[in-house]
Amino acid sequence: MDARGLIAGLRQGRTPSADDLAWFARGLASGAVSDAQAGAFAMVVCLKGLGEAGRVALTRAMRDSGAVLEWDLPGPVLDKHSTGGIGDCVSLLLAPALAACGAYVPMISGRGLGHTGGTLDKLEAIPGLRADVSTDRLRKITADIGCAIVAANADIAPADRRLYAIRDVTGTVESIDLITASILSKKLAAGLEGLVLDVKMGSGAFMKTPEDARALAKALVATAQGAGCMTRALITDMSQPLAAAAGNALEVIEVMETLTGTSVNAALWDLTVALGGEALALGGLAADAEDGEARIGQALDSGRAAEIFGEMVAALGGPADFVDRWPDRLPAAPVVREVAASREGFVATIDGEALGLTVVDLGGGRHREGDRINPSVGLSEVAGIGEHVSPDLPLALIHAASEADADRAEAVVRAAFTVTDAPVEDPPLVWERLG
């Protein structure tokens, strides 16, 4: 077997065998497959596809490129994954809320990909916190606290770890086959009993249309269930940022405001409750999704989810007093600038991808593998669809490292909003449920 032959066959329309893909995944993990070959593989899969059988085979091959965890815990092992969007920091709310309800959540997450933010980058905006832990440490934190949001270490799906970083910098993110294999290889390697998927749709998502989002959701559910993991998927709105902020520390602020009840973001709360309700029902901790939603809401409202989040932060090296002192602990950008609307009216559409790329350009994401992230930069107080704006009411606040960076971002942010005279209805948060 050789990578050149596999790539050439794919280019000519031949689906590799399961053995071929298993060999390729091992080569990704060991380094026998070069970066150039990995990038070429990702590009040809984007252009030609693998088909259902190839997608399942690639997922299993990447899962089996490392360790597959087994658990012996007094509650179900559950997780959630989002396909990525702008201002999507639900994982930081949901993991501790599920733990508060009796689930165990070994949440293996990723860093920023393309224009979308990464859960680990957000979490590591907390000073001292490091999400790279050993498998033994993941097991201990999950068992002791109930949840651990961590990176896939060298033992967990190492083939995906390599391919994920290459996709981010080679323009090969938007592929149902690669997205499915990437997500599920890590999740299935974590030994889950139940998984709920948040498949984003709209201008800030990788899947812009209902048809594309539904195709991805069906592929994810079918592949996961075929591998023995009970799975549900929600197709949710990403025609606008989920939170009113985009950027690592800025999104953590919204999470903490919601967890502590100081300023609850309704969209974050509602989506956390919806996803958590499905997860608890899958794990047998709730009679159905509606009952699960009530339990997640109670975990948030009581402050128990905030307590567990604080325990997890401390276990990962962050401040022990973070829940009580988070406003003093998070980094802040030196330049904050209002972006005024050019006219009075109502926000009709938002180019979420443009906003996400603005955060990347400000330093909140990566242009190249290995780029250092500035956790303080991004956007806050982002106006939502249907919101009334005027030259006296900002569309957003830019948080930048310099005035020059803010200058470059301002015109892009303003152009990302379409303002009309007539009032506009806010789109539904959850479009469809599958599985």
C-alpha cells in the first residue's frame, strides 16, 4: 500500500477499501504519510467524496488509530458535539450541566477550524488552564467531577489530530465525509453510550443550507449508530452568532454570566437545555427530552452547573476561585471600538462567516498551523437579526490588540450586516430533530 496510489485512485473515482483506509490512518498517526499527502487526500475527498461505506470505514480507521476508552462508572457516559459556528460556546455550559444531572462527560474537543471558534481555545483563555491531559488524567477528572473538556491526546484518534490541523490550513473543512470521520473518530474513541449532535445551518456554519445540514446530520447519525452509539441530532440556526460575542475570552464571559445568572443569554440557555434534554433521555436519566430539559434547566438555575464548571477549571490548572473571580481573571484587549450602523433600521441578515474570519484576522484564530492565539480579541455586543439599529446604536464592539487591527476590522464588520426598514422576524433556534 502507498499513499500516492490511494490518492490517485480517489482522484479517478475509486473508493479505497477499509484496509486501505486503515493503513492510511495508521500512516497519519505514525508520520509515514507526509503533510503533502495528507493535504492531497483531504482535497480529493472534498472534491470526489468517499460514499457511505468509505465514510464509515474512514471513521473506524481513525478511531482505531489510537486507544478506545472503556468506562466503569455509576452513570451513563454522554457527550455533545457541535459542527461549528460563531459564538457557539454551549459546550462550556452543557458539560457541567449534564454532570450535575448524573451523567459522566469525557468531552474530547477541538480547536478553531476555519472561520469557527474552538472549544479548547475558549477554555484555554482562562489563565493557567491547559486542556492537553493524559488519558489517566482524563479518566480521573471525569470520574471525580463528572466532566472534563480536553484535547484529544496522543492516545486518542491520533490520525484525526493530524488531519484536523491540516484541514484547517488547506481549505478542506467543508466535506461531509471528513467532518463525519473527524467528529465521530474522537467521540467513539471516548467510549460513549450516548451522543447528541448540534448540526449548524446558516451563514456562520460550514453547512449553509437546510439540505446540506440535513445530509450531514443524517450521515453523522447513521455512522454513529452503526458503530453502536445511541445518537440524536438537532439542526440549529447559525444565521447569526449564537452568543452576542465571538472570540475566546469574550465568549467565556457570556458563559460565566449565564452560569452564574448575572446576565443570562437566552439563546445559549435555550440551546443548552434543548441539547441536554436529548442527551439525558438517551442516557436514561430522563423519561424523555422534555423531562431532560427541565432537569438541565434546574442544574443551571440552581448554580450546581457553575460549581462543577469551577471544579473542572481548577482540575485543569485554572484558578481555584474562577467562578467567584472570573471578571478579574480573564484577559482584556487594549483597544475597544464601536462599529456604528450606517443607517437606522432592523438587522435583516448577518454574514456569520465574515464575522468569524474577522476574529481570526484580529488574532483570535489561526491562519497557519501553530499560530499563537490572542485570547482577548474578538467581537462583543453583536446585534442580532430583527434588532433595531441606528448610527447611535453599535452593530458590535471590536476588541483588538491595536488601533490598526481595529481599523481593518471595522469596515468588514459593518459590511457583514444588512439593515432594512421593515421589522424582521428572528429565525427559530432549532429547525429539526433527527435520530
